[in-house]
Amino acid sequence: MGSAQLCQTDAECVNQMKCRWQVCTIPTTIDGISVTLTPNLTMCGIQSDAPFDCTACPGATNCAQQAN
């Protein structure tokens, strides 16, 4: 099981990672049903290891604005 640090600023991140908006695909099970979550999150460093499959938000600094 993986873990990631959510953030709002670079100052919250360790090892000089950057707080980055990311588009993620996270497979999970809810009430016995397999689902894939696709949240836009700010996390320290790009999270690409299982269970996360994230990429930097393309073309925008804020995924929430990009989704509109």
C-alpha cells in the first residue's frame, strides 16, 4: 500500500519536493465493487507508484480551474 503527502505549499514538502497539482487514477473497492477514482489533488512530488497513477496537470497550474 502506498502513501502520499497532501499539501498546499512547497514548504510542507520534504526533500525539496514541489507541491504539485496532479491528475490521478486510483483503483479501489467500495462496498465490494471495484471502482476507479480520478481525483485532482495537490501532493508533494508526482505520485506514480502504486496505488497512485498520477501525472502533472497539463497546461494549467490548478487542475480545478482546468476542469471547468
